[in-house]
Amino acid sequence: MKYVAAIAALMLAACGAAPVAGPAAEAEGASVSPAAAQAPARSTLTGEKPIIIAHRGASGLFPEHTIPGYEAAIAQGADFIEPDLVMTKDGVLIARHDAYLSDTTNVADHPEFANRKVKRATPMGEKEDWWADDFTLAEIKMLKARQQFPMRTKEHDGKLDILTFDEVMDVALAAAKEGRIVGLHIEAKWPEYYSSVGLDMVDPIIEGIKAKGLEEAGIPVFIQSFEPPFLAAFAEKSDLPTIQNMVGPPYNKMLGLEYNLDEMTTTGVGAEKTYILNADGTTTDFVERAHANGLLVHVYTVRDDVVLPGYENAQAELTALIKAGVDGIWVDYPDTAVAVRDGN
Ligand code: G3P
Ligand code: CA
């Protein structure tokens, strides 16, 4: 259960929701480029402009993984929308970031599910919550989404459905029918855990994509995970490009996770942004080294309302990342990122 540790780290860290102190140079053996802030802009791996990935949809504006959140991201110019996937008791892929439900749904308001709140052991300790794989899809559909960030609007809470993977793909397909191609950046969450309880994620994702005809519709797809064994298993069965997500500092070291860019076999990496951004406004040589290994660098997560120490605002983070040559950026506010990327 080695990679389940990463799950717990992300539960704890809320995936970079809070600024993480400490120099990026400590991460992954990176060395600092002292004059990086003044250095000339580096190119992306392909020379194309970096893609803007709507992190769980336009999740700054709507509860994450909801139809209006994804549609807003598309309207704002995102190149990709990102469904995180977990599984229900009856083996259906649903768009949720967490294995548990309390942070982003109104499950706590459902008395009929009160007795489903149970303790589970995690590598970071015991957690008492409602767990997606204790619910059938029909039960999940009784819930509504909620915004988990306290500083963001709650006006949509309790109104929006929890989506299946199929329903997220339908959003992209509907856009494609209108001539607007938006890609899907799909993350399998906790595949090792689901596999341990008999719920495989590899085949349902592959079969779901095929059944929906994403390739025929011209919809680009990335498959991402924090768990290398899942990505390796996926690559055995599919040629879709894969992204190895990397737990950011300090949690990578706390968990004993080692990432060696020289040995990665994926199409690219999904790096927490402090692998690249230093607290003094300089950048590391991470992108340069990843590119030297032929790896795309996608970076998470830039938020208008949570900014790293040393950066005035999200625009400053975006500018530094783009200047460093990253190939893609997960963002909670796609309009901000598209404007910076396109020089508007
Ligand atoms: O998947 C990478 C990016 O989405 C950030 O991670 O934990 O928010 O899914 P997370
Ligand atoms: Ca994700």
C-alpha cells in the first residue's frame, strides 16, 4: 500500500490549497538557478503554448466537478477540463477528488446515511467520514455538491449533481459538437486502494473512453495518477499519454517518495508548483531537466485566492511558470490563466 501514503498526504495538504513553506530547491534534488527570474523565457517541450487545465472544472467559481463548473471552464477558454475519478460500491467511476464525501457534498445533511459514517485507517491516521465506495451510484445521485473553500461563493451549494465519468465526457462531447474542442485530463484517484477492494480502474476508464468515442470526436486525453503502478498497468493496455503526478514538498520527503526524472516512463510529470517556483521569485531548473528527459511538465495548482509566499498574485505565479517553460498548468480560475498565457 505504498502509494496510498500519497493519498493521505494529499488529504492532509488539500493538494496545495495552502501555501507550503520551504524552498522548491529541496524537492527532487533540484538545484536553484539564481538568475532564473531574470533569465530568458524557456520554451515548452513542443514549442506550443502551455495548455490551461481547468482543475476540477472552474472550481474557483462553482463546486468542483459539476456541470456548470466544467462549462464555465470551457467558456473561459480552458484547453482541458480535469475530472478526478473515484469509484462507487457498484463499480461506477464518478468525478470526485476525495475517497470520502464530506468536504464536497451534502452527505452530512442526509439522515438516511448517518450510519454510513465510519472510521477507516489511513497512513496518516484514522479518518471518520462517508466513503464513496460504500455508496451505490443511485445513492450518490441523492447527494449534491458543495464548495469546500470557505472564501468562495456558496450560492451553488446543494443544487448541483455529483457526476459520473460518462457525464463529464458528455460535457466535452457536447462542446465538440458545437465546434469547441476541449480535452480531458483524467486522474485516477486511489487506484491501489480500489483495486484492493476488487474495484479495478484501468479497464473502466479505457472502456469508457472507447464507448464514448472521444478519439473519433477529436477530443485529446491525458491520463494522470500519483500511483506509478496504475500508470504502468494503464500503459500496458492503452497508448494514451500518461502523466506521473508528483507529491510536493514537504510531503514527498515525509512519505519517503522518490522521483527520478531520468527513469520516468510516462509522457510527462504533474509537478506541484514548488518544484519550480522558489519563495524568492526565482525558479528552479526542474523544467529544463524534465524536458531533457523528454518529459512534459504539467504543474498544479494556480489559484487566484491562494498564492505562494513571494508571489504577489496568481498572475505572477503564472508568468513565472510560463517563463520557466512548463507545458501545462492546472488552475482553479481558467480565465485568469488564459489571459496571462495569451498576453491579454
Ligand atoms: O492531479 C493533479 C492536480 O489535479 C492536482 O492534484 O490532488 O488536486 O488532484 P489534486
Ligand atoms: Ca487532480
